[in-house]
Amino acid sequence: MATKISANNQDIIIVTGAAGFIGSCLMQQLNDTGIENIVMVDDFGVETKRRNWEYKKFIATVERLSLFDWLATHQPNVAALLHIGARTDTTEFDYAVHEKLNVQYSKDVWSYCTAHKVPLIYASSAATYGDGSFGYNDDHSVVAQLKPLNPYGVSKNEFDKWALHQAFTLGSQPPYWAGLKFFNVYGPNEYHKGRMASVIFHAFHQIAQHSFVKLFKSHRPDFEDGQQLRDFIYVKDVVAVIFWMMKQMLQKKWLPTNNGLYNLGTGQARSFYDLAVATFDGLDKTADIKFIDMPEDIRDKYQYFTEANMQKLRNIGYQQPFYSLEKGVDDYVRHYLKPQKFY
């Protein structure tokens, strides 16, 4: 049975980043539950993203930089705003690029949702945690102390800090809101991401071309080659959490005390070696893994361990299990990468 969320046919849901990796998967999640009253916001001139969104069901597309003009002109009744769009390139070291798209644009989204009393869910990042010196707890008290390792992480943390100040110091916030610190997300619809696509994506293509996978050597004595650990989360779990949160907010089951930042990983760190083996298994092949030096431009900015503390999300009622690494990679490889399908 389709989930009916809108109070009337004029209510819309806005999804920013709707043509991107996570945003387009979120579009499919919404469509699969009967929701089509969606306005998609993105840069639709990027041709490599077209197959991510062109077959989705929606009522309008709006270019990213035209969103606020469009809102002022149309004055729609917005049920919820899901702000997934961002500049996510961790190798882009010009902070001005990230500041414009990840900080100022997000402030404008927040201000709109505050003024119009629109529930907001936005994408933050585990990159905010830097080298993990302060742990991986989604505790508001540590946000100001975090030291991200790249401009992307800095921009995400700067907005988190600003949002917390607006909400809890100035009392200026949307009625319901959540900022989600995405850990290492993988899955379908990342075909356009190039160097920034997941290791599974690159491993799949390396196996197809060379029959082996290259992983980075460790440049720290406390980690063996390939044993760098990350919290890998399947994109289907990410969009399931976003959808659940949105339902809670729109059905007014979300408590104002729930407003804040949340980790979004599995809570289980796994090695890149395990991930590569799972990719081979998805192809029914024997693993063949070689190690190469890490590029120098990322060597001193590389996270060797991430693991989300997921208790906060569980405490507010989200009880669904997450895909294991093996099951998530298997689904991705067999049902999307091999047949070259989109979600």
C-alpha cells in the first residue's frame, strides 16, 4: 500500500541534489512508497547524471541556483525539504567553492524552512570528525572542537556549528530538523562521480579490466595494508532512514527534543580488504588484491578509522537492521553494476 504523507494535493516535497547519488536514490525511495509530489533541485545540465533522475516521478525540476527565486514566485505549500545536495569532492581544496555551496546555500535553506515552518533534513558528513581524535559520537558538545582534514569536511562542520547556534542559542530553527552525518555511502547511481565514487565501484571496474583490485598501502605503522577501517553504509539504508525521519516529522511523531545531528553509518567498521573480497564474491571470482602507494595529496588528510556510534538514532525509535557489508556489496554488484542498472 502506498504511503500517503501529503495533507492535500498542493503539498510538495523538495529534494535538493535530486540528480546526484544519494538524492536520486532518495527519489526512488519516495516513488516506491507512492510519493510523486516532488520538486527536484539540482544542476540538471550535468549530462552524466541524467539517467539518475529522468525516469523518476516528480512534478517539477528547478535549477539549484534558481530555487529561492522559484519559491518566491510560486509560494508552494512545502511539506518537507530534504537537503541532500552539496559539493562532495574531498579533493577540492578551494574552500570558497565549498563555502558557497555547502555553507551559504545551506544557511539559505535553513532560513527558508525556519521562516515557513518547514521540516528539514539535511546532509552533513562523517568527514567532520577529522582524524577521530574526539571520537565518532553525534554529541552536540564536541562539534565546536572537531578538526576536519579537508575543506569539504570543514564546510560541513561549519554549517553544523551554525545550525546548532541558530537552534539552541538563538531559538531560530525549523519546527523539526535533523542533520545526518553520512559515513562511507556506497551503492547504485554513483556512476557519474569519477574519482569520488566508492571503492566498490572502482574495484568492480578494476576486476573487469585487470582481474585484480588495487588498494592503498598503509602509511601508518599501526595499520597493515588494506586494513584501514571505515563504516561503510549501503545507500538503501541511508534513504530508508531519511524516509523514516520524514514520516515521523510529517505525522508529528517527531519530538522537538529530537532535533539535532545524527550519525548515519552501520556502527560496524570494516576493512577495505573485506570490501574488496566482497566485491570479488559478488562476481563469483577468487580475490586477487595488490597494494599501491596512497597519492601524496591525500596522504596527510586520510581517515584510517571511522565507526559511527548509532545509539542516538536507535534511541529515538529507528529499529530497522542495516545491510551487512557482504549483503550490501552483493546486492550492488549483482543487481546494479553487472547489469549496468540504476536505482
